[in-house]
Amino acid sequence: MTINNVGGPGAAPIRSVPTVKPQETTAAQQATPAGAQADAVAGDDAVSLTAGTRQLRDVERQLTQEEPAFDAKRVEALKQAVASGEYRVDSRRVAARLLDFENDLSR
């Protein structure tokens, strides 16, 4: 297959690359268990994590193991109270919390 006009006018066409055949295994490779070959290769490489990366990994583990950050029962009770018209909003409390929030932002 030839792809033309790659790289602009006058560029050489790109031709497909033939498929590479898998290497044949030698008798020694066939006699060695696959795990031993992997261990020999892996033994040459080493990975070390920075302190920040280890800390991030630990935090991620804790977050995935903890309970949700909200109380599902309370949320359901509030939904029912709103749906039935029983939920009352304390406007003074809401206003006070908004002012507190704005004051915290301005600091």
C-alpha cells in the first residue's frame, strides 16, 4: 500500500513495512522456564520511587479503602423531607454561613 502526499508536494511516498516474523527459539531457550527468563531480564532493571510518589500512593490507597465522604442515610432522609415539603430552610443560618465563607475567602 502506498500513501501519497504525506509531507507535502514532492515528498517521497511512504510504503508499508513488511510484517516481521517472530524469532525462532533456540533449544536452550526452550529448555529454560519462561519465569526464569523473565527473572533474568527483570534482574537488570531497578525502579525507585521518590518520597512524594510513595506518599501519593499511600494516600490513594487510603482513599479507595475509606467509606464515602457523605452519609448516604442522611442524604436520603433530606431527599424525602424535601419531596414531602417538610424540609425548612433557616435563612438566617444560611446567610451567616455565607458571610463566614466570604470572610474566609478574603483572608
